[in-house]
Amino acid sequence: MNHAHTGHTPLPPMDHLEEVLRSSITTVRQLDPYLTLLIVTGLALRVPHHSLRFPIDLLSRSPSPSSLHRSRHLSLSFFGPHLPLWNHLIRRLSSSPSPSSSLHTFIDMLRLPLPPSPDHLTFPFLAKASSSFKEGTQIHSQVIRRGFASDVFVFNNLLHMYAKSGSLDLARTAFESTPERHRNEVSWTTIISAHASRGELELARSMFDRMPERVRVGCPAVWNAMISAFAAHGLVSVARKWFDRMPGRNAASWNTMISGYVRAGDMSAARGLFDRMPEDERDVVSWSAVISGYVSLNRCGDALELFKAMQVKPNEATLAVVLSACARLAALEQGRWVHAYAERNGLRLERDNLGAALVDMYAKCGSIESASELFWRRHDELKHSTSAWNALITGLAVNGRARESLEVYERMRRSVTARPDGVTFLGALTACVHCGLVDEGRACFESMSREYGIRAELKHYGCMVDLLGRAGLLEEAEGVVQSMPMKPDMVVLSALLGACRIHRDVSMADRLRTRVVELDPHEGDVCFLQLASIYASAGRWSDARALRSVLERQSSKKQPGFSLVESGGVLSCQMTV
């Protein structure tokens, strides 16, 4: 064999080609010499079809334009009229980062001099890949023209396509015009779920009642869809009635109902149902739902206790929720244990914000060195996560490392792997406040909307007012308040009043008094106290007494509460007043 065509890449025997490719190639670029040699030597169409499945799978996993170009080159050079290869590529591309490429592949196939005829395995994945109404209707017309409208697999994917694109009228028309014998439980579940998820509960219920009994009894998925829809629209008691009358429940049924209670904030009912759930059906979704419910209600101690009792292997999403509980409780040792568990079990930090949750936990527990070390050590995995960047930027800002926070913020802006969001700018502005960097703060605030199209929220305005007020730029700070498109809250007004007190600007405090009076009585007590202090310092005792009288009438006393504190790895409960 003459190897001059590829320099150093020999061509293996055809019957061993797939084995050689799988053992020697890990990247798309490594594939090029082999494909080039096969084309140059005129052997492209003699490659065994099964040997091409590996290159197809490798190319379809990459979102880069060059990989998509190679996929097209591969199909046009090697497939010929062999339909199974075209179907395999279409299927793989439909689940790839660029699903629309499967539609272009289909067009390439039809343009061959002797094109293969699409079959019932071609259209379902084309329907899955369509992202617009126009593409969907074109695929549907091809299905009808080629005689596959009665194929239930094709039909179900068309229904799903219309439902996904929001074209429920077309989905309903297609459903009603299809004979009963060509519908199955997937057809019914798809159309009922589509109506239910859009809030058309009565229509979904009427269609459910039309289902043939034989389909309804053996189809827990459609029951689960109805339960989920009722719960999502606040009708948890109705959802529970449907759950109780189900002819046969599966794990998804229990999880759907538990999640409904969690969403409604009824953790007593959620935990009660979880405890009733058959142990062999409890999966990671069941445990995670209850744990996340506890965290959402700030019952982080209960969340950690349930995590310790967990009887199935947690996934990345579970650990992210548990780390959130550790962060809120400042339970550093338990957070370290979760980190060690993730490392030991090979869990991926880029999934479900696990890496961001770890960085955030370390930062909120005061271990900012650990947060920074983790982020940079695992940067290849975390560099695409905006949440991970945000956790580090904010963590550095609130842990006395404001200048380092701004350096990370600038590095994120220069990177092409993650795009800043509102939380990013809030962290950077916080750093500017801590360092008193007025010019940098102005630039950050302006670039948020000008460069990134992000609308400033109350917290961003609060940071700017605080920054300007601390620097003695009270007129500019007041101008920021007046320019806000929303009413200032207690945080914004408190920041400006604090500056008024420091710089003894009583006239501005007078102007702010009207805004303070408009605050919710339960939120404005801090601002009332600040105003009273300003008036007292200025010798305006009657004004100070009047404000304190308002506070007394509003009875803005703090109620006793409880907090959980970690000491030596053990959680204890303490009362706060």
C-alpha cells in the first residue's frame, strides 16, 4: 500500500476499519486523514456500512461548524443510496447540539442522483429536529405525500412536534383526523399533556374522558400529566384526588404528586406522601424533591438530615441542593464532605450547577481560598458556567477580596466561554462599593445595559446609590434614585439615608421622607430609625419623636426566631431575638 496520500496514516484492512477507528481516534480532527485517504484512493463507497457508524457518532456529538461540515462531507462521499446510514446520521444529528443539521442532511439525501426513498424511520427524527412552524409543516407534507401518515410512530412524533412549537390547533386537527386504530397511549398522552401544560385543564380533562378504557388503565403517563398540570396551576387538592384514584401508580406518579406539594410549600404533605411511597420505588428524584423543598423553605437542617438518610446514590442536582443548605447554615465541614463525595464518585462539576454550588458554599462559609482554588483547578469544567463565575466574583467581593473580585470579573468579560448576567454585575458592583471605586462602578453599571442589554434591578441601583453616597456624591446618588423605573425599596433608601447621616445632609433627608412613608410598614422601620437619627443629630427633636411614634404604632417588633449553627460538625438550634 502506498501511504504517500496521507503522509503517515496507513489505511487498515476494510474488515478491521471500525476496530482501528475506535481504538485510535478520540477527536474529530484525528478522523480527517482516514477519510481523506479513503476518498483519494477511490475506496469511499467500498467501506463497510457498519464501520461508518463510529465516525457518524463522533461528528454528531460536536457542535462546531467544522464538525457539521465534516458530517456533510462524510454523508455525500461515503453513504451513496444506503438509507440506514442516512437515517442513522439524521437520528444522531436530531439529538446533537445542532438538531437543524438533520434537516439539511435530509435535503442532501433527496438531491442525490439516485436518492433512497425515506421510510418510517426517517421522519420521526426530522419531526424531533424541527424548530419552526414552517419546517414542521414541510415535514408533515412529506409524510403525507410518501404515505406514512398512518404510521403511529411517525404520527406521534408529528403530534409532539406541533405541541412543542405551540401549534396546538394543528396538533388537535391532526389528532382528530387520524382514525382511532392509528392512535395509541403515546398519542393520547401527547395531546392531553400539551393542553394541560398550557392551562387548558377542562379541555384536557374532556379528552382524558374520551380515552378508551383499555388505554387509560394501562397508561400512568397520562394520569401523571393531569396530576402535574393541576398541581402546577395551584389545584393541589384536585391533583391529589386524581392521584388517589389512579388504577396503577409508578415512581413518576409519586414523584409528580410529591413535587406538587413541594411547589405549593406544603412540606408536611410532601414528606407524608414520601414516607408512604414504597421504598423500592423511591429514586433520586423522590429524595431530591423533598430535600429541595426543605431548602426552599429555609429548613436546611431537615434537608441535611434527610440527605444523610438517603438510600439511593445522589446525582449532581441533589448535591447542588444539599450544598445550598450547607451554605445557608455555614456548615463548612458537611460541605467539605459533600465535595469529597462528589470527587470520590466522579460526579461532573459542570452538570446541574454542581461546581457553582461548591464555589458558592465555600465562599458563604468563609473559606474563600477553597472557593478560589477549586474554581481555577477545575477551570476547564467550570469556565462555561456563568453561575460558577458569579459565585467566585460575589464570594471574593463579600469576603474582603474586592480587587481580586474585579480582576475575575474582567477576566470573565474577556473570556468567550461564559456571558455575564445580572448576578455578575451585582457582584462586581458590590466589590466596587467595598473598595470605594466610583469610576469603576459607574463603568460597570453603564456597561450592563449598553454592552449586554441587561436591565438594572433594585439591587443594582442599591449598590450604585451606596457607592456614590459613601463617596459623598449625594446629588448624583439622588439622581440615580429619581431615574429608577421602579419605586425604590428599603435597601435603596437606607443606603441614601445612611449617606445623608454621614454627610449631615438634612435637606436631602427631608426630600426622602415622603418616599420612606410610602414603604411597607414592616420594611420601612430601618429607614424611619435612620431619619429619626438624622433629625436628632440636627436638633429637630419633635420630628425625631414623631417618627418614633409612627414606629410604635406600626408595632414593628421583631418576633423571636430560630437558627441552626454548626459547631464541630454538629448542628444545634439557637433562638434569636
